[in-house]
Amino acid sequence: MSRHSPFHERTAALCTSYRWKEWAGYHAVCSYDTSVEREYFAFRHAAGLLDASPLIKYDVRGPDAAAYLSRLSVRRIDKLAVGRVVYCCWVDDRGHVIDDGTIARLDEDAYRVTTGEPELWWLEQNRRGYDVSVEETTHRYGVLALQGPSSGAILSAVTGTDLTGLRYFGLTSARLADRDVLVSRTGYTGDLGYEVWVEAEHALPVWDTLMTEGRAYGIVPAGLDALDVTRIEAGYLLLGIDYKSAPRCLIDAQKSSPYEIGLGWMVQLDREPFIGQAALRAEKERGSEWALVGLDVSWTALEALYERHGLPPSLATHAWRTAAPLYDGKRQIGQATSGTWSPTLKRNLALATVRRGYDRVGTRIEIETTVEYRRHTIPATVVDRPFFDPERRRS
Amino acid sequence: MSEKVIVIGGGHNGLTAAATLARHGRSVVLLEKRSGLGGLAAPFEIADGYRVPGLLHDTDRFRPAVARALELHQHGLQWRETPRTELGLSAKGRGVLLSSNREAMAQELQQHSPSDVQPYHRLMTFLDSIRHIVEDLFDSPPPAPAKRELGEAIKMLKKGWAFRRLGAETMIEVLRIAPMCIADWLNEHFESAHLKALLASPALLGTWMGPWSAGSTTTWLLDELTRGRAVAGGPAALVDSLRRCAEAAGVEIRTGCPVRHLQLENGRVRGVELESGETIETASVLATTDAQTTFLELIRPADLGVEFAERIANVRSRGLVAKVHLALSGPLENTTRPGSFERMRTGEHVDDLERAFDAVKYRQISERPILDVWVPSLEDSSLAPKGHHVVSILAQFAPYDLEGGWTDAARVTLGDRVVDTLAEYAPGLKKRIVARQVLSPADLEGELGLTGGHLYHGEHALDQLAFLRPVFDCAHYRTPIEGLIVGGSSCHPGGGLTGVPGWLAAKAL
């Protein structure tokens, strides 16, 4: 039995498509409309409002919280200032990624950790020797992701505070609908965007105020399908799709290190001991076997392929996540794990894991494509990630 | 190879390890937290003028191989030549006088339970036939079944071959009985309930088992098959000779020197920081503290692998033996049999043992504890004022995690139950008590730094012995931390005054 998010009353009334899915034990809207376009374009051209309450949250408190989180994370957390958020991943002893998410420093000794999967067992297991408490607070807060170019203006209007000065990955408290909320400049769309954190019992007035005041700015309630298109355009990973959580893998071959999933940039090796340090150091010296890349799948080749079958080219209207093998000639050299047609860029994009040597930008490989139940390959090119990266995301 | 080695812990294993290393030319500093050496083998003061020569009773498991290697006879070690006897106390009859001398034992059984004489001889013959296998396992590092090395494979084959050479019948018998409970196995042999209770009870020391617990036959075999001659003067005398040996070899011994933590750098030992703030640089540390103390207290959590730490934390180390010491104004007289006996034991039926064990499952003190009683002042009259005596009692069972905690009242309850139980066989006892000392498992933890107050640094059990002791990746004394060797009772072959873990660990370094 899935739970209802604190915004369920509102989202359920609006979800005329009845398209729902399960997200971390909650009912979550895939799309309010039967197609994803309106919600997608709200994210890119106005503002989309997404109920992100199911996001798994842990509050970590205590005098050793900074040291504890630093030991757990591949990057330093003790240097994180109050009011800042950091994107991070966590690995096991052998340097295999368990999960990725954010850590926000709420206060001197208080942090909020968000993860893709439930990780309380792991947070608890590593508490030994540290004066910290870990509490799951997922159900306690409603979270709204307000993402898109007009998100800053909307939030400034409803809070009566100029939030355009809030730096990327910054966190501040504010008043919204006469309630205390936290606003972080974070998101999963790769655009200008914010997340609003409110105690569950105050959730509905916050939603109502945003929807009412946001109308003038083109606010649109958006679901997970639109989010998926934007996160691929932004080149963001999805746990369970683009990589697998190590403790949930059945075989070692399914596990990945941060270097192998494009998160090597965040690994800070030379500091106090942290979990996985030795393994990651060794991998850095040795070089990784796999790399995560962005692919631009040839549209002209796809068109030609369909034409051979006497068909017009056809693409799903939303993102796909059924992995497709990648080839160099006959040799399989990896797999594309998720992809989408980018309505903004007008390109056919995919996130992929490839063997070492195939990760350089410009490398041409082939991706399996099925047309009329027949397998074919069409060319794809390794390109820079993120695919879509507007100035306003960080500025 | 002359760089300095720090040995942590001045118990029998620490001293053995330090002496072994120093005799191999290493420069050794031994650090002991307490003011005196010996740990569980150290003399313990009961009251002014009264002391016991060690918290553990038995020295007859100290391995002759270790004594020979260290030439302890040159440092004052003397074996007792008289057979070890132990009186099984009985309220009604004459009890049973166990003896390590087989003729004496057969004669005793002839009196006590004639139908058990033949089975006794048969059992002894069986034990003799497998003794060399157990001794060999005991005196050498455990097999390493997961290691892919030719040398290790050959060692395993040799051990396997020796085992196979026992003959099919004996080999299968060993495999059959190893996972059995001791009560079932003894029932196959003997009739006398009292005899079975007396034979069974040593299997329970250092375990979390009753006589009906699976696997207790293995702990029984390990105990029984590694017994030899005792050390004259008891544990304290053993510690004395080890200390002299270590000093003669040049070990620098520092007592009253608690270690705060090990300093590590990139997973390697770099030094030792003392509670005093002093640091000693070294690349090699041999720790004889128990596994949980070594890895979870002396090493900072950040320096340890997550999975490894979790396995160490899961090592079962639930103390359930209490020590009760009595100072008496006269001898400890018993109604079972005339005369003075240095060793006595209660428990006339296996059910008595099991019932006593039942209590700890529910975090209670046994109503009638099973007592292993030692009157060391019979051998060494200097332990008490003239004419007076001291009694050392290992009382089973008293759980570490007693419901309601180890309050003063709980200690009094335990002391009363022990004295009441003993007084059933020694009516004059209570009038002679000059002083009484009760050490619960919690006290033993506080006094000696034993995790869970466990006398054997972790329970003996099928999954916590040999290459699984304390956990598989440090069962061969080397640990995931470069430069750190472990060599306390947490390691193969386990607890008790054997000297073997320290000896084998030193050899591994």
C-alpha cells in the first residue's frame, strides 16, 4: 500500500490522466495530462511544480555529524557551510557506489541527507564511534520542486523575499503562505530551479499559494515523465537505471565506482580516511574500466532505417530506460541506459556506459535499435554532458 | 628486522608474544594498562592479607610447546607432578573424585558406578587416538581454506591426511560428535548422572551454552584434549616465569600505561598514542586485547573498513561467568568426603547445569549457580594469614546484560546464591567468611577491559573457532591493517591460559 504525499489532495484532483507510479512507497504522478509536452515545456519555458515529497530524507544531528558524514561520503562534508547543499555519492569499502543524493547543512550540527533508495541501514551501521543521531524524516516534510526560468520570480513573489540572490546549491529559510519553509536552489532538471521544504501539516496552503500566485508566471503542475526528459537533457544519473546500488547487486559486474559513472570529479582522496578511500585511490591510479558518456544518436540514420521499412520515423514521446547494447563493429562495448528525444535541442540523446577508450568526445559507436521487431544498429557519437546547460542554471 | 614492536596487553598472551619476539631479536615494548602484569592470570587481592593467584583457575592447558620454545623452566616454571583431582560435591553420597590419573579414576568409578568403568576406558582410548590431531590444530595457526596458495594447500592436505589416517571409524566418529551437544554424547557412554554432570561442565566455560546446546561436544574436546600438567603455584607463578623470560630477553615492560588509540596512516600502523598523551612511533603492533577492544576502541572508526568493523562488532562476547572470592578464617570443610580438596565442583546432574544456564537466556542470575571451586591456599599458604584460607569460585551463570543492570543489590544476590549453594556442601562455611568479593561480568569488563566481561575474549562456538576466530580475515593473526597483528584469546586457539595465541601471533610477525 503506497502512502499519500502531503500534497495528494491537490495532485489527485489535477491528475486527470490517472497516470501514476510508485516512488519510494508513495503514489506519484507520471503526468497530469496524457502527454508530457505541456509539463516539459513548463520546466523549460516557465515553471513546473513537481511534488517531490517521496524523496528519501534523513536528518543527521550531533557534534560528530560533520566528521561522520565526511567519513561516509566521497567528498568532504566538514567544510560545507551552514546554508549550503552539496551533491554527493556514497561508496562501500570496495569503492562501489551505494547511492547518490544531496547533503544540506541546516545548522552547526544538523544536516539533511537525501538518497535515491532507503539507506538507513547503512547510515546506522556506520554510526558506531560517532556522537550522532540519524532519523528518517521522509514523511515529515512535503517537498515541492519548482523548476524553470520563472521559478525564481514566483518564489520571490510568494515569499516576499528576493530569492534571486540565493546562490546555486544555497539554502535559506523563508515564509510562504504564513508558514516557515526552507528553500534550496537545487533540482533535477538542469535549469534554474528551487526546492521548497515544508512541514507536512502545512503542505496544502503552500501548494495553493504557489499555484495561485504562479498562474501569472505560467506555473504548471508537472509529473515524473517530464522530469525524466529534463534530467536526461541535464545529463543527470538515475540510480537503478543508469547505475546500480552496490549492496543491491547480485554480481560484482553490476557495481560501479564513482569514476565509472561520471562522478569522479567529486571524489576527494587526500584527506582524513573515508569509506572506500583505498579502493578509489587504487582505481584512480589504475584507471577505470568503464565510463559514463552522453550519446547523440544519429537522427538521419534512424530516419533512413525507418524508410527502409517503408515507415515514417517514430520515437517515444517520453524518455526510455530499457538498456540498449552499444557496439564497435561486432564488439559490444557497453550499453545505453536511458535516453530521450530532446524537444528543446531537437536531438536524440542517451546516457551510456562504455568501456575505457570509447569515452572521448567525438568517438563514433553504434547503438542497437529495433524497427519492426528487427534488430539494427545506427551510429551514435559521444558528446559533452550536460546536453542542455543554460546560463540561468547556476547564475 | 630490528625495528621496534609494541605489544599491547600484559596478560599471558602478551607476555608470551613479547618474549617470543624479543628472543627472535626484535626490540619489544610491552604496554599494560593495569599496574600489574598477568591479566586474568594475575594475582587478585580479596581483602587486606588475602589474595588469589589468578582469576582463571586452570594452568594445565598452558601448552608445553610454548614453555619449551621460551625455555620457561629456566625462568622458574615448574610443572606439578601430582595428578589433578577434583571433587564432585554431593549432598547425599560420597560424590565423585575426578582424577587425571586413569588408574585412580577407574578405581573411583569402580566404587561409584561400576558399569561406567569400561566406557571410561573406551572413551579415554578414543581421546588418545585423536589427541595428536587436536594438539596439532591447537599448536599451529588455523587452516586457511580460502587462501589460494600452494603452501597452504599442502598444509591443508597434510592435516587432512593425518585426519584420514585415524581410520574411517574414528574419523567418522569425530565428524559425528563435533556438532553434538555434550549431554547427548556423554549419555551414549555413561550411566552415572553425577559423573556426566562433572564431565560436561568444563565444556561450558567460555561459551554461551548449556549441556544441551549443539556444538558443546567440540568445546568439550578442545578443553579436555589440551589438558596436561598444571603449573606449580597456579596462574600467578606462570605469569612470573613469563615475565622473567620476557625481561631476560630484553623486553621493556611498562605497566600502568593504557593505550588511547593506534595511529594509522593510509591503512598502516604509524604509532601508538597513550592515555598520557605520549606517542610511540612504530610500524608494528601486536595487540592481545580482545577483538572488539582492539578494532572498535583502539582504532578510530574512520580507519576501519565498514564490513570488517561490522563483522567484529558481531563477534559474540557475552560474559556469563562471575567470580566470587571468599576469605575464610579456617579451612573449607565439606560434608561429601573427609579431607581438604583443592578443587571442587557442584552440579550433580546435567539438568542442574542446564537449569543454571536457562537463567541467562532471560538475563537472570542462576538460582543455583554451578560452582568451580578452588582453594589455592592449600598449595600456597602465603595467600592468607596463617590458618586462614582463600576460596576462588567461578560461578556459572551470571549474564553480562543482567536485567536491571549490575547494581550493588544484584552483586549481593549473586554472592548470596553462590555462598548458599556452596554451604549446602559445607555447612560451616558462612561462619568462617571474613571477606567476600563478587566480580560480575560487568566488573570484569571494567577491571580488565574484557568486552562483555567475557573471560575468553569471545565465546567458543563452532562459528567462532579456528579460521573463523575472531573473524576469517584476521584469524591468521594478520589484520586488514598493515603492521597490526592480533594475538589475544580472541584468536585461534582461543581463551584460557594456553599462551598459544600470543605465541603464534608473534611467529606470524
